[in-house]
Amino acid sequence: MFDFISLFSKKDDHPLAREAGVTEILTELPAEDPAMALEELTHWLTALSNAESIKLKERVKRLERIDQSAQKYERRLRRQYIESSRMHKMTEERIWNASFQFLEATINAHLRCITHLPQKKEGNDQDLATVIMRAFRRLDLQAHWLYLRYRPIPQSLWERIFSVIKIAEERSLLQRPITLNSAAQVQTTVTQEMLKLLMMSVAAPEHLTKVQIDLARLLTHNLAGTFRWEPIPDGSTVFHVDFSKSKIPTRLTQATEHHFMSRCFGSGEAVHALITGLKQLEGGSVPTTLGNIDYSIYKREDLLEVMAHLAQRWSKLQASNEHRHFNKRHAERKQVFYRISVVHKFNTLYEQLAQPAPSPKPQEPATRLDNIDYQEQVDMQIYGFITEKTRAKSQQIQDLQALQKQPVLSVNKTVDESESWVVENISQMGYGVTIANLKEDWVQAEAVIGIQPDAAAWKIGVIRRLASESVENTQLGIQILSNRPDAAILRLADTEMSIWETAADTQTFHHTPGIFMHREPPYQEDETLLLASDSYQLHRTYKMLVGQANRTIRLLDRLNTFQGVDQILFTDVKAKV
């Protein structure tokens, strides 16, 4: 019989409209490149979110399948990111961005389904609870990637978290049991997944290494069944969250205001389980209170540190005799972890500092140069020659233009040559870092490096101490030389060559790059310069341009000699009238 329905029905040509299309997309993913695979899946998740022609119930199925297929790629990248204490900036950025943007896309897709499911007849409360649970798992993982990069959870992410909690509460879905894996009979609830995220947020992960952050997340997930969520404070709740303000959770105090939009949560029996496990581990036995953990992949010191850290952060009481196991270690080791970008080689340091535009008014130098040309004509008319004052102004303008025309490092080249390290401790004068050893490594004592804390200005440091922690890792002590260095250009002021100077010396009569370090005690007691070795001559007079300031200086003495770089003391020379 002829099928009239298929004849007049409109065929959906969207690639995700049929299961066969999804299968084809997943089959063609580049399995050998997990970052590229996540980038492609991010594209398809975005397309799925906007595919209004696909029925909502079908969209939920496609979302689950794509999201599940992407997990293996995200896990591979996360493991690589955690285990690498040192990687090229370009590699780190690609791994982090691919993972974070995928999570952003899958969260958006889940939130869109959560918004539409209550309005449609296609789904039911069980379907909505399952999507909410998966959304919390992805929100938790996105927060985890932020912790691994030592970034705080932004306000926008907290607003998403609280909006999902509000929907789950309104639909009475918080305690509804959800079976994730029918074969393994793994059951959870929305409350349990939500508390994993909230308890990790109050655990101060910024005080842990990347490996320790990952271990803390594993312990948090294993202990989630003991966490408590209550509308009002009780004996087991320690923390407080206010939905009306969408702020980060805070510890309960006597001054905490309670109202219908505030909730309380706490660790329940988790602190007791951690302390018991800590005692067992210190006694030489395997902890039995912390769930299923492969202890062979973690160092004993990391286990002790993380268990003590979580017990202290989640405890309702202040440090007491009950918590002596972790309180002593906390007093001995006060660490601050954050990510820095590191570059080496003098030319790379200089080019990084020279990248910002030196003048907010690009047309100003040309206008001033026109004025100088006019002044030279006036001098010729009046005096018959160009005065020394006009010559000095003309040279200053030319130096400024030379600085503006200096080639700066391209973005791609900068990323290729920079590395990403994690600072473990900080003092007034520098940083402590542990990095992985490479076969052919540039990291050596007295190497001058550029240091850029995340999204901050560049600093200049020098590697002062190296200690081999193991065959794989090395501990570094980095001394800060300058917190606000500037790119400088030097040009010999006296250009007459003596008969003792060779042709090779003539290069010093051209513009010589330098790094100007301001006087900033206790780092620098005097203004000094960093210059590449053999690029300058002591006791000679130079014109130095820093920003738009033109100074005449004399190089006095070599204060320090680093690898290929010298620190030079100089003094200002009074200009001739």
C-alpha cells in the first residue's frame, strides 16, 4: 500500500535527527587526538541545543549519547593535565580550552533541556531528575577544571548552579533515586550530586597541588553519601548558602541570616571517616572508611595531606586535640598554589615586555616630527645651522619611533616558547616550584626567566636553587629581580670608534635591546638594566629610551652575571646644553 504519510511529511535533514547520523559522527572522531575530538563534539552539542526541529525527548537521548562518548576523551586530557607539572603553554591552553569549552557546551545543552522539559508532555519527573543529575555532574567537572587552573568559580557559574537547585526543589526531585548504570546498579540522587560540588567548593582546593585536587575530588565523591542538606541549621551542618544572593557558600556563624531562600549543608560523618582513615594510614594500614580508592597511584604524603586538609576544612570545631593529626602539618606547611607562565632567553623576555602599545596616541609622534622639521628650517634661516637643542629633540623623536617599530613576538611564537608551571609556595623574595625534568632541559641555575601570573603583568626572576627531588622532578627556588620591568632601547651617544675597536663592535652603535628594572626595595636598591652579554660596553655613554622617557646614561659596573645576561648599574649623565 502506498505510504501517503511519508509522502507529505517533512523530512528533517539535520545530521543529528537520526541515530544513524549520530553514529556516523561518533565513528569519525579522531580518537588519537582527544582535544580535537572534544572540539568537534562541542560543535555538535551547540548544534543540538539549537535544533528546534528535533523533538525534545529525542534531543535528550542524543545529548546523553554524545555526552557519554565524550567522557573518555575528557578523562584522557584531564589525566594528562594533572600529571604534567610542566608543559608548553600552547599545549596547556589547548587541553584546558578544549575540555572547558566542551563542558560549557554540554552544560548549556542540559540547561536548555531542563528549562523545556517541564513545559512539554514528552518527559516526566524521572526524566527531568536524570537530566538535572547529569547537569550537576558536568557543573562539578567544570568547577574542577577551574580548580586545576587555580581560578575561582565565577559568579555566572554559581547562578547556574543555584537555578538548577531551585528547579529541583520546586519539582521535589532532590531525593528522587536515579539509577545511572542499570548493569552495575549504581544509584544516586540530585542532592548527592549537588553536595559533591558544594562540599568541594568549601574545601579550599587552591591550597593543594593538581594531583591533590584530583584526590580531594575523589574523596569528596566517595564520602558524598554522608553529607547533609537541611533547610535550617542542625548539629551536622557547617555551611550556608543564600539563593537570593547567588554567592559562594560560607561557614555558618552566629551572625548568619536565615530565611526561606537560604539552605545549610555539612559533612555529616565525613570528618570522622577522614580522621579514622588518617589514623589507619599513619599506622601503616590501608584506610577502610574512605570508599573504593586505588591507593597505589597516589603518594602516601599526598594522601595524608589531603585527608588532613579536608578534615580541617569541613570540621565544625576549631582545631582541637581531636584534630591534632592535621593541625600540626597545616602549621608547618603554608602553601599557596597558582599557575604561572614562564619564558626564557633574553630576546624572548624583551619581546614580551615590548608587546604592549607604547603610546595611546599613534599620530602624536608624526605630528611632533613635523614640528621638528619646521624648527630645523627655522634654525637654518636664522643661524645657518641646526642648533644642538633641535638636534636633541629630533633624536628623541626618532628613538621613540624606533621603539614603536620594534618587531614584537607573534602570539603563536610566544605560546610555543612559553611553559606553564604551578607555584607551590611563595615568599617575599620569590617562588618555590617543582617541575618535571626533560631530556634536554634549559632549566639551570642562574637562568633569567620571565614570569607571568595568570592574566597579570610580567615579572623578571632568576633560578637560584635546583634540588633533584627524584629522577623525574626537580625543585626550583626562583628569586624575583623585578616586579615591574620595562622594555628599553639603548644607543651609544658617542659614536666615534677608536682604532682599537673592531668591525664587530659596530653593532653596538645600533639600537641595543635592554630590560629596565625600577628601583623597588627589597628587590632592587638601584635602577639597573638587564643586557645580553657582549651587547654593550661599560663606561660608555648611551641614550636610553624607556616608554617615552629619553635619558642619557653611563654604564658603570656589572652587578651580576647570569646565563647570557648581565645586570648593569648605570648613572644619569647631564645632557649638554
